[in-house]
Amino acid sequence: MGAPVRPTAGGATYAAAGVDIAAGDDAVERIKDAVATTVRPGVLGGIGGFGGLFALDTERYRHPVLVSSTDGVGTKLLVARATGRYETIGIDLVAMCVDDLVCAGAEPLFLLDYIAVGRLVPERIEQVVAGVAEGCRQAGCALLGGETAEHPGAMADDDLDLAGFAVGAAEAGELLGPQRVRPGDEMVGLASPGLRSNGYVLARDVLLGRAGRALDDAAWAGADHTLADELLRPSVIYAPAVLAARAATRTGVHACAHITGGGIAGNLVRVLPADCDAVLERRAWAVPPIFAEISRLGEVEPEEMDRVFNLGLGMVVVCDPAAVPEVLGALEGAGQTASVVGRVVLGSGRVRLT
């Protein structure tokens, strides 16, 4: 048998072991006002309960279908940690979740977040949640609840991970998807000014590793902002604009593809029926300079760029050709830059970039 364990003076405490309940309480107080700004019709009560409450409007949705999505922001968090800038990664989280929901035609209703840290710093949690709340306001959904977990021993003191879970609603019979897509449909691309939240493993490897760039360097030669600014550029939230396009055309929007990991081809193929191909014309949209910088510095093959990054398109809307003017007008009226980028033709379920 080993030697008996001798208690330390005063006995063990949770705080001494690494979990600070008082800091957690402080963090909750700090985020209450930000959470309150996201309240929308359907929210019942406030934060602090064991579960968030939401009353679905069954007058608006007579035969509702609930759509759910969960996601994170990946290794973009490592850029935030390296710079100490956590204000916008919450926007990225909301974008990754709600822009998946709208691909089914669903209106985002609410989101819950999960923040895991090695050591809980209330000011840092406040920054993260402020970004989540801003994203929810942009998306028109409520920040209904969440969890902050302190994991000493499992995570380093400055480690942070962020995940979200979102729920939306659509009317049965009005869901978007490949069942609505047909030859002759046109594809409208919504511009993405940067990487959003995808491809950061390769981007960081090239820019910060192989090329040895510093985060406070210019993003590229002649850029008026730093590489950190570029890599922390918040993701555009497309859901409200897509919903506006649906409202403007009723049945004119057939499907949407959220361009995340896997690139344009890897995501657009998910909305194609087996007998259709998507043909996109690269010259139809502008590719932001950061992608050329990654390609040049890393000698990344074009095929690899295609399957990792969004290359300037964050969402592709497949629609009836007759509805294109209304779709473009609604998207641009909602503040999004959009253009016709391709068409659907008879084929075998492939995506071709020409």
C-alpha cells in the first residue's frame, strides 16, 4: 500500500483544483445584456433555466418541419487566440449554423452555444458571446441558451473551443433541395469576401508556416489591412437574404448550397438530382486576393484550392430562370453582392467549373 495522503491546510477546493465557479457566475452576468438583445417572438423566459423555451408559431407554420444544424469555427480559433481578438468568432459560429438551415428553406429560430476553456476568463467569454449575439441579431434568431465549461487538465489555460446548435422551421411541402432542381435552372452566387470559417488548416500552414508570414504583416503586397484582419474577417450571414429571395419569388428558389468545407463542387453536388450537372463559369464572379496569395505562397494546385476553399462564393442559390431578376433584386436589397454564375444541365450529378 502507498503512503497515506495528507490533506493540505484548509482542505481541497474546486477553485484550487482549477474550476472557478465565481468566474463562471461573473461571465453569466456579463453576457446577460448581449443575450437579451437577441430576443424574438417565440422566446419564453430568459437565460438561467435548465433549458431554453421557445413557442413555435403554429399559425404561421401550419405543418411545421423543424430543421437543425450544429457546427463550430475550426482552427480559425487559433488565429483569434494568437491575436487575443475574440470579438467576431461568434459571428462565424452563427453563420456556419444558420446558413445550413436556410439551405432547407428554414427560417432560423434559435441557437445555443457551447464554449469550452482551459481557464475561464470572464472578459474573454464576454467578447465571444457578444459576437454570437451579434450574429444572432444579423440572422434574426434568438440566442436561447448555452454552456460554458472549464476543463483544467484537459485543456491549456488559454485554450478555447466553440460550438453551436441551431434550430429553424419550414412549412412541410416548401422545403428546398434536389427534388426541386431541374435542367435549365440558373445558379446565383452570393459573394464571400474571404475564407469565412473553412480551410484554415491549409491557410495557416501556407501563410504562417511555409511562408513564415506574421499576423501583423500586410495581408498581401499593397493591402491596407493586416493578415490578422484578413484571417479574422467575420463570415457573411446569408440566411436573411436567401429568405428575402424566397419571399420575393414564392416558388422561384429551388435549392441552396452553403459553400463550406469541400469547396464549391463538394457542396453544390449535394443539391443536384442524379440526372443533372451544374456548370459554373469562373469568370462570372470575383475571387478575393487572399486565395491567390495562398495558392502562390503554397504552390497549391488549382484542384486543391477548388476542394478546400469557397473561392469567393459563400452560397449558391439554384432558381427558376424566370425568377432570376427577382432573386437578384432581393439579394442585393438585403445587402448581398450576387451574380449569375452558372446553370443546371442534363448530366449525372457532377459539378463542373469552366
